[in-house]
Amino acid sequence: MLARDRVTRDGDRWRIFLRTEKSGKPVFLPIPPAMKAALDAVPPPLSNAESKYFFWNGTGKPKTHKAHVDRCLGAVFKASGVQKAHAHRFRHTLATELLGRGATFEDVADILGNSAAIVRRHYGKWSAARQTRIDDLMERVYMGTDYVVRDAAVVQ
């Protein structure tokens, strides 16, 4: 039920405005130009070419529309052959990627609309990227410098 007016230009970047369902807090996330181009290429919904939404014609109940989207995604996930695929998995992937790249639990909580405690409990599990970042931080502490030696190369 993404409304077209939720995607706006902010200087030289595009942003999507979300009001998270879990916390109700507003979130403005930058989106890559390719995503904006893909949204611009989405044909208007059937039976309402002037719909204010990208994927919904604006008629009927939102709950009914969400159920329809869930069925469609279920068919896509089944055809993909990915075990246990579901839409919530994208959320987990995003949280894991953000944490692996150095985001704090608070940062991820703001993006997902959760509390930091929930993010820590559900998404703060071990990952190779987070372990590498932790290793680098610890090496800088015990070496007393911001320079880390990796495979005979100095990384700053």
C-alpha cells in the first residue's frame, strides 16, 4: 500500500517515508536511484490509473489487499525454491547487514521500528561480518593504534 507521495526528493537523493507499524515512529530511508527508477516503471493499478498508490488501486479494505499480496508473494517464494522463504526474511537480512556494517542496535531499531532490546534479541546473533568488525575493533584496542595488520598489508 505504498503511496506515491511517500517517495520524495531530498537534495540529490530519493527517500521513502515510512511510519513503522510496530513503533508508529516516522522513518525516512534513502533509496538508490535504481529503486526509484523501478518504482517509476510500475504500471498503474488496474481499474484506477490515477491511484495514489504504486501497487493498490485504493478500493477495498487494506486488510484484503494485504492478504492478496501475501498470497502472491507466497507463490513467488514457492517458485523460488528457497527454503522457508517469506517476506519477513527480508527484514532479518536488512538487520543483519546493517549490524555487520557497524550500525548500532539503536540505529537498526529506528529503521525497523523496534526497540534496541528487540533488535539485540532477534537480530544480534553472530555473523561473519559482525565478527570481522569486532575483531578489527579489538585489534585496534590492544595494538593501541588505528592501524590493523592483515595478511602483511596495513589497513587504516
